[in-house]
Amino acid sequence: MIAGSLFVTGLTAAQSKVAKRAENQQDRIAQGVKSGQLTAGETAKLERKETDINKQVRAERNFNGGKLTPGERRQVNGEQNRMSKQIYKDKHNNAVQK
């Protein structure tokens, strides 16, 4: 029984890690908007990508009873990695919102 609860706790932590990372990236986008480092076009494109990832996660969780499979988590992590790099690139490309 203890092993089962540790396994469930591990899954819950992995699930929340995806959500926490999405929240962190959303905060980075908001900070870029506030500082003027992101233009309106860059922001719109990043928001669309973030929305697409969130829709994908929601659909996969609905299909799998509220959980992501390990393969789906890897896929989402890869997409979030690409998103993170794009946020950094857009914030540091010398284009500014005036």
C-alpha cells in the first residue's frame, strides 16, 4: 500500500511539474511584455504556441483518465523546451515594444 501511494504521489508530482512549467513560461511572457522586450507580434505568437500545448495536454489527459503517459510527458517536455528557447530568443532579439 505504501509503494502504491508513493507511485501515485510520483505521478501527481510529474503531472504538476508540467503545469508549473507552463505557469512559469506564462510569467516569463508577461514579464517580457511588461518590460517591452516582447513585441505584440512576438507575444501573440508565443501565446498561440502556449495555448496549443495546453490544449494538447488537456486532450491527452482527458483521453488517459486525467494523466499523461511517460511518453506524452516527454513529448510535452520537448515542446516546453522549444517554447522556453523561443521566449528567450524573442526577449533578446533587440526588437522592442514602444
